[in-house]
Amino acid sequence: MGILNVTPDSFSDGGQHAMRGDALRHAERMMLEGADMIDIGGESTRPGAPPVPLDEELERVIPLIEQLHGANVPLSVDTYKPEVMRRALIAGADLINDIWGFRMPGAVEAVRESNCGLCVMHMLGEPQTMQLGEPAYGEVVGEVRQFLEERVAVLRQAGIARERISVDPGFGFGKAVVEHNYALLARLADTAPRAEPPYPILAGMSRKSMIGAVTGRPAPERVAGSVAAAVLAAERGAAIVRVHDVAQTVDALKVWAALRDAANHAGPRS
């Protein structure tokens, strides 16, 4: 999943693709580099980010969906506003990626009658305050899984088919930078609701503070660490990795997949 932020203030690439022409060119470049999906965001959800008025988010996002629709790459929209969800689906979005886990009044109703995919994310607190103080958990993996189980149950009770649902443990959203985020990565498969077959997991760690905390690098220089995190997530069961650096991540995943396939087909040692 290639990230297309059309905001002036995202933590890593704010302002780079705020103009529509720049955004379209970046989307096309990510598709050429191997992105299987484009995730369009019209409101920054970095810690401390102020909310964006509805009309402004619609103006940023809807024309892009309309212009990219038909590009043979699924389009995801990163939003928690029910009206943006409705308008995005009309414009041709294929997936709604909601940091609030469809908790906003009207969110479930906005997506219930469509056939779109839904990604339910865990967040402790809200973007304006989630990283203030020290986020606290008794046992972070179990509490994240319990939250996701509860939200998935709400969607299922609303009549939404389980095949439409994926989950995201919410790296960086109300988690202690190293302690909680790396515990979630280490046990990524355990963060998903218990089910068979399992719900697909989306992992979004690209250029986040959890990478900077162990590398000592600012956001634009966290490419190598982010690629490593994406490969580790895939190895631990992620079905989708949400990334800024598509070409580098695609190459790394190809090498990982080749090794995995070789190991699976290797004969017994003589």
C-alpha cells in the first residue's frame, strides 16, 4: 500500500503532494514502482495534528479518487469522517481505512451498504493527545486484540461480511515509542481477532518515531529502517504493508519471498 498524503502537515511528507498535479504524478510513480494499492489521506493524523474541516478534506480527496479511479489499482481512503466515506465510495474508493475503527457516529452506516473493504485500526486516545504523557497498557498485545475483536463484532452485527474486514494494530497511535510498538511487531499475528481464516493485518510503520527511536534518524532518513520493519511485518503475517518508499520495499519483499519459497521447497539435507 503506497501512501499518498495530500496534506500540508503530515509528519514525513507534508506539503510534497498537496497540489493535485503533484499528487497524481506521485500516485502514478508508486504504481510503476509496484504498489498494489494507493492510500489517499486528506488529513494528517500525526500526534498533535489539528482536525481538518470536512469541506477541505473533501476538496483534497474526492477529485483525486475520481481521477485515479480506473487505474486498475485499488484506492483506499484514510478517513474517519462518515461523510468523506460516503463521498469517497461514490467517487470510486475501494477501501476505507479508519484510524477510529468506525467509532464515529454514522461511520458504520456510511459503509454498511457498500461492497468496499474496511480496515479497523486501534488507537488509544485521539491524534491531538495520544502521545502526551505515557500511554499505559496492562498487556498491550492482548488489549489491542480485544479492542479489534470488539470493533469487528460491531461490524459483523451490522451485517458486514467478514471478507470485507482487515485490522491494523495502530503502530504509533497511543503507544510508547519502543516498548509498545516493538511488542506489537514481535507478536503481530496475535494482535488480530482470533478467527479462522485469520483477518488480514495491515501494518503501517513507515518512517514513524518507532523507527527513529532505534536508528536516531529524522523522518526523511528512515527509509532503510522502514523497509526492514515492513519485511519483519510480512514475515510475522502482515497481509498489507503501508509505506512511503514503494520501490525499496517491493525489492526487499521480493528477496524475502524468494528466500521463503526456497526454504519451503528445499529438500532434506543429505
